[in-house]
Amino acid sequence: GLALAPTQIMLYLNNTFSLAFLGNSLGTTVQGTFAFGVRLSQLVTTIQAGFSTFWGPFVYANYRDQQELIAKVQDYLCLLIFSFYCCLVAAEDILFFIFPAYQGCLPVFPVLMMSPVFTILCEGTVYGISIARRPIFDTIGIAISALGNIGLCILLVPQMGLMGASLALAISGGGMFLFRTIMG
């Protein structure tokens, strides 16, 4: 449990650094547009929200003798997540027609959505890490994401603006996903 204690701080840092950096670098209008895009992109997490309530206990209770079923359900979950991602991206013109003040987010919306997709996919890797009793790997994965996001924002935002912050969030989420998947 002690290894997981700093994760909440790092998650908060990861989720707010891009906003703060954009606000300081490019102003509050860009910051607001980015905040709206991030919140909208997190709609993809609705698939995972209630599912993990029963899935986690099932995995922990049955990981030794139900591995095929667990793998199959994880595959279906991944398919649902990517399908919902595609539906949201396909409907993005409608979403931003409804909210015209945020149309500046339209070009970066698919990139922004990659971060919650990676986070949801990491949910499955957490079970493997927990079963192996290596919670430090979860903490390291979140640290990779937070530090990667900070570094990439510093590098990309001055040159690319809103797209730079979006790429920083997506790439850092991908780094966390890769690390936690390998360790899980």
C-alpha cells in the first residue's frame, strides 16, 4: 500500500500540468478549450466505470483457473473501448457543432482521447501487477506518465500549442501503458 501512496499526487499532477502550462504559455482561452476537450475525451471511460466493480474481484478470485475467459473478456473490453473511441471521433463534428465555442479543440480531439484509452487499457495490467505483488510497478508507470507529460509539454507546447499539449498527454499515457503492460 505504501508504494501506491504517491500515485494520487502524480495522477493529479499529470492531469493538471498541461492545463496550467497552456494557461501560462498561451492564455486562458486555449486553456479552456483544452480543458473542454480533455473532459469530453473522458467520455470513453464510461465503458469501464461500472465494469471494473465486478471485474477486479473476479480476476483476483479466478486468475489461476479462468485465464482463457479473463483474456477473452479483456479482448472484448478493448474492442468496446476502441469502438466507442471511433464513434466519438466520428461524431466529433456534431459535438463541436453543439458547442461551437470549443471548435478550436476539433483538430486535437482524437489525440486527446488517446490518454483515457491508454488509462482504461492499463486497468487490465494493474491486475497482473497486483497479483504479482509488485505495486511499485504501478507507481513507476504513473511516474513515467506524469514526468513524460511535464517534459513533453515543456518541449512541445511552445512550438505546437494546443496540439503539443495533446500529444504530450497522449504520448505520456502511451508510455505508461507500455511500461505497465510489460510489467503486468
